[in-house]
Amino acid sequence: MTVWILRLGHRLIRDSRTSTHLLLVARAFGANKVLYTGRVDKALEEKVQNIVDDWGGSFSIEYCSDWKIAVKEWKIKGGEIIHLTMYGLPIQKFIKKIRLSKKPKLVVVGGSKVPSEIYEIANWNISITSQPHSEIAALSVFLHEFFEGKELIKSFDGAKMKIKPQKRGKKIITNDEVKYPL
Amino acid sequence: MTVWILRLGHRLIRDSRTSTHLLLVARAFGANKVLYTGRVDKALEEKVQNIVDDWGGSFSIEYCSDWKIAVKEWKIKGGEIIHLTMYGLPIQKFIKKIRLSKKPKLVVVGGSKVPSEIYEIANWNISITSQPHSEIAALSVFLHEFFEGKELIKSFDGAKMKIKPQKRGKKIITNDEVKYPL
């Protein structure tokens, strides 16, 4: 299942950390790619690419100069648009229906200011609680529900390092150790 | 069930937005209170208090000058400590066991630098995937799993405003409208 994320209105410096969190969540929770609009941010792209290089998987990030074109193309190609917003319909009532359709998904997340057309163009406006909180949390819980928890055990090809879960402390195994365990 | 969050090592300016996200997630996903260490941040406290005033509930935030004392007192009073870390045991294998114990929960989240003693003192070191992502996402998915999705329909007493979920667009109803619907 193809799942891309569209992050709207990235701002330099101010959004640097929240966009980093959002991108890493997209990767860790099973999305294939993030498009972002707003300001081009090479430092952000590099930071995320470094994580991909070390921790594996084929996740990628790409700047998008015009969200309208991206969204229209997505729909023309037969994909669906899911906009995460606190004003939308509750995830718990609609996630089964969303999962049923096997069309590629573009999950849209704001963004300081979300253009009102997004609400119209989206196939789904979905809320993760109707309370103010965080687009990072909204995306993680959406993907967790969408993938039914299977994303928690996703493996990432070509990882140079992996964590071996521990009751206490930290254990990272590197590529060589994966190939030649002690 | 009492669930408090302990946010470690808050830094002024740099962590302002990520800590705000984290606190709002704690509130929206059903935690009662957040303790935070690091730098005192009155602007952060005020921002979150304003949300509580408008959107209801009894959530609170308090600065904690010494996490060791807070954690020890929590344990002495019979509570449990759950530390969220990418190095910990996978949530999907242990959440049932964690839910079973009815002891008050203190959920610890980093933080730029997490002291190694936390790993020792915690009853549980729990990972939400073993990939690098975001403490905001980790907290939201942990609480979502812990409360089994019931947090999504939590109501917040004394709210001045509420969202009425919509297929498209935004609808906020204020206190007066709740009392006297049009």
C-alpha cells in the first residue's frame, strides 16, 4: 500500500524541529515518502536522509512547490486524499472504511495555515480527537490505526544499525554484528 | 486511573514548540498532569493553561526541580514508572501487562539527554517502534494503546468551546450554544 504524506507550509527555523519529528514519524510508521511545501529546507532534508542512510528503508523526502498540482495529480492517478484536522470526522468511526479502499493514500497535515480548499478537495477530513494537540501525534496515531499496529514491527532494509530491545539500558547492533553475531 | 507525565530536560526557546506539542498531547490523550524538568518556562505554562481554560478538563502542568525526588516519591507512594525509549521493550508485547496493574502511572519522556539512572529506576522501559522518531508520537501512541482508544472520545468538563466534527469545513460551538442550541 502506497502512503505518502504532504506536509503543508514548512517554515525555516521555526518549524525545523517539528517538521523533523513529523518526517521521522512518517518514516518510522510506514509511509513511503513525504512531500513538503513552504520553504525549501536543505538542512531538514539532509537530517532525514542521514537517518535513512543509518537506519534503512527506502523513505524519501521531496520539496513540492505547488500543493494544488500535487493533490490534483494524486487524484487523477486514482489516489485518495486524507486530510488530518481536529475539525474532521472521528478516526475511530471511519478508519475501517478508509482501510478498505486499496487506493494510494496521500495524508495531508498542516501547517501554520491550512488553505480552506484542502477541506473541499480531500476525500476524507479526519480528526484524531477533536482537541487541539499536535500534527505529529495526529500522524502517528493515524498511521498506527491505518496499519493496524503492523507498522510497529516493520523492518527496514539496508540498515547500518538496529536496536536490540532491552529491559534496561541501550543496545545497538551494527551491520557487521547483524551479519556476524558474537 | 491516574496518569502523569514527566518531561525531562526542557530547554527555553529550542524546546518551546515540541514541549507545547507534548503537553497538549498529554492533555488530549487523557493524562492528568505533566511535570517538567530543565528550565522554568512561564510562557509554556501559560500557553497550555489557556488551552485548558478554553477547551476544558482538569489538566495541569508543574515545574519539577528534581526528577529523582519526584520519581522516588512516586514509587514510595505505590506508583509505577514507565520510561518511553526507542531502546526499550516493544509496546505491542507488554501493553496488556502494563494495563493490568492498576497502580498510578508516571510516564517519563526525554529530553535531549536522558540520565542513565532512568533506565534502572523505571519499572518499564518501553519502545514505540525501535526507530528514531519523536517523543510526541511515542507519547500519543503509548496513551492511545494504554487507554485502548477510549481517550479518543474523552469529554472535557467546563469547556468554553467544542468542535462539532464535520465532513468538510470547521464548526466550533461555544458554551452558550451548547446550553442554548440554535
